[in-house]
Amino acid sequence: MTSRERLTRAISFQGPDRAPIHHYIFPGAFYRHGEALLKVAERYPDDFGNEGVQPPPPEPVEASNEIVEWQDAWGTVWRRLKGYTSGEVQTPAIPTWDRWSEYQFPPTPSEQHFEGFRAHVATLHPERFVNGSGGSLFQLVEHLRGPANLLMDLAEDRQEIHELVDRLVEYHLVSIKGYLAAGVDCVAFGDDWGAQDRVLIHPDMWRRFWKPRYKRMFDAIKETGKFVWFHTDGWILEIIPDLIEIGVDVLNPQHHCMGDERVAELAAGKVCIRTDIDRQRLIPFGTPEEIRAYVKKVLKLFGDHNGGIILHGEVGPEVPLENVEAMYAAFYEFGGYPFAWS
């Protein structure tokens, strides 16, 4: 079975030969483990050509010996600790609404970009499953306005925030339609909606303001028969049914912080779960035996539905090499259908 067929069957609950696997390794893990980490991933290849297993690019210009600072294409200034973190907003691109009417979005991807991506898809099909990028919505707005400003905008229901997010939906639809025309199997989105123990805004506000805008983007994908993939960190328990309702096919939540069983009650058999093997405690601080047992647990909870699971655990700089190997080996050992160990 090709990786593309395996993923399609898992997402559609149509019986793959084994649970698909998706690796992702943070740059900081390469700084700690180097070539040894690459060799572990090569021994247990995933179903995406190990595209998430790449050494980090050269560092941007340094603001000091420890801090890296740069400006992105949207005009937001970022800073981060060298090598280990994604960074934080230093100066948002739209700190006030005073000159909002003058703000210019960066250009959408060119036709040449999508033509090149179409050629890329052709080199991967029919063996490989290909995702296009739908981008982010909430997090992009958070970066443009700054977190505190955005929360005040939502609380005050400012007209400008409606205008900004609607413009972003239109902006993203250009890319979504371009990737669909290029022949992708799925369009992937990412927005971190959760804190440790709650959704970042009231679920009713999420349903009123954000849900219809996501639905508009997702509808454009579902109309073509392609899949919608949605990543979100943190506690999102209250909005999982809403995400399923508006068309998410693959959901990547941090299910452990919400309670694996509670997430399974809402989602198992209804949406394909891309797992997030507990990275707060288990992967960095647990034993290989605990990791093996947990992989079996999530397979039983989410994957025992003729599919419905993609095995994944993010590897950060604090994760011991032996735990990476234990996790990847368990994916292969226990992920084959039917589950002989259950």
C-alpha cells in the first residue's frame, strides 16, 4: 500500500494496512542530538518522506549573542532565543488602527509558484500524499495586532477586526484555490486555540466570530472532494464538535492535556486524529516502556475504527534520543491492522 493510499484510507476510515506516521522534529533537537537524530528517523521513515525531519537553516542576523530578531513579510518584528524556540512578537505590524486603511498585505503567491507546485505534486503522486497550505487565521491576526490588542478588539467587537479577518479569509482563499488546482490531496491549517486548561476565548465568541470564517475556507476545499487538516495546540475540548461540523477531516489536538478519553468520546470515529504523544511529560521525561504503553493506548482510543489515526509526536530539544527511538519503533510495532495486541 502506498503512503498516499494509506493516508487516504486512514482519514476516510476505510481500512489502511497500518496507521500512517508523521514525524516532526524541532530545530533545537538537532542542536542537541545532531546526526544521531537523523539516523533514528531514517530507520523509521514516515509517510511524508520525512519532510518534517530537516536540520535547521542558517540562523538569521543576531541582535545579540543570544537573541535573534527579524521582520517577517507582514511587517511584524520577532525575537527568539537562538536555535531553540519559534519566537515571540516584539512589535506587531498593526499596533494601532490609526493607519489601518493604509496597511498593505504582502503579495499572494504567484501563478508561477502554483505551476511549480503542480509539477512538484506530479513528482510525488501517486505514491505520496501531498498537503497544500491554508495558513493560519487567529495566530496571524494575533501577530499582526499583538495578543492583548486582539483580545480587546474581540471584546469590543470592533469593526476593524471584522474587516481585517475578512480580508485575510479572502487572501487565504487565493492560496487554497491555487493549491487545489495544483492537485493536492489536502489543505492544512494551523491555529493554536488553547491554553493549558481552556480555550483562549469563550467558545460562544469562537462560534460567533471565527467559526463561520473557517467554514468559508473549508467549504472551498470540501467542494472539490479534498481533505481539511487542522492543527491546534492546547485545550480545545468545547470546540471539537464545531470543528468536525464545519468539515475538518484530520484534527491534530494536544489530546493528553484535555484527557485522552474525553477527546475520544467527542472525536474517535468522527474525525481522523493526528496524535500528539504527550510532549509535556511523557516524551521528554518518561521511560521507553511508558512511551510504548501510551502509543498502544492512543491507537486503541482513536485508531480502532477501521482507521482514524495518524501517529505523530513532536520532538523537542529536551527529548532523549532513546525516547525518540522508543516512540518511532512503537509506531511500527503496534500500528499494523488489525491490532494483534489489543
